[in-house]
Amino acid sequence: VQGISSDVALLDVHCGIGSGEVATLHVGNDDTRREWLFLGDPVDQLSLAEGMAKTGEVVASREAIALLSKSCYLSDDIRLENGPHVIARRGMRFFEPMNPWREGNEELNSYKLSNG
């Protein structure tokens, strides 16, 4: 690619993320054929999210966004969105990790004080 040095590679992919409990099932035998099946709502979530993602995007399901919001600050348009939403695009993200030791997080602050 013109303008890109030889030590840099671009990977044109897109990704979907789901969240929740899954069930797994091993199909086949250990000698000739081995497959794993993953079943559950998170599989459906990531399938929908992946289908919405364009090249260079990461799209998360509503459930994955709810989980992400527990440890990250989300941009306002993500927080208000009811369905899958882009959470990252090549070169940018629409969330910022929280500082777990921030003021007001008494549970973590008491752990920090009691454990040195």
C-alpha cells in the first residue's frame, strides 16, 4: 500500500461482540473429527452486531454495551442507543476506561487501603 511502511500492516476486518452465558457442545470424536458448538443469546447478539459492522468497525450488542458501561465511560450516542452500536472504528473508540481507584468508588478504595 502506498504511503505505508513495510513494518505496518492493515487488517481489514469487522467484529461483533455479544455478552451473556453460552452453552458449549463437543461434537465428533478425538481422532477424526472435532467441532465445538456454541449456543445461546450471546451468539445471536454477536451475529447481529457483526452483520451491522463495516470494515474497520467493532459493533457491540445492547447487552455487551451494558456490561462495558460498568467499567467505561461511553459517548452519549452509545448510551442512548437501544440496539447494537459501533463502539470503535479504525483509529477511534467511543468509550474511555474508568479509573478503578477514582474518588467515590468506596468498595475499591477500601480494598486499596486495607491491602496496602
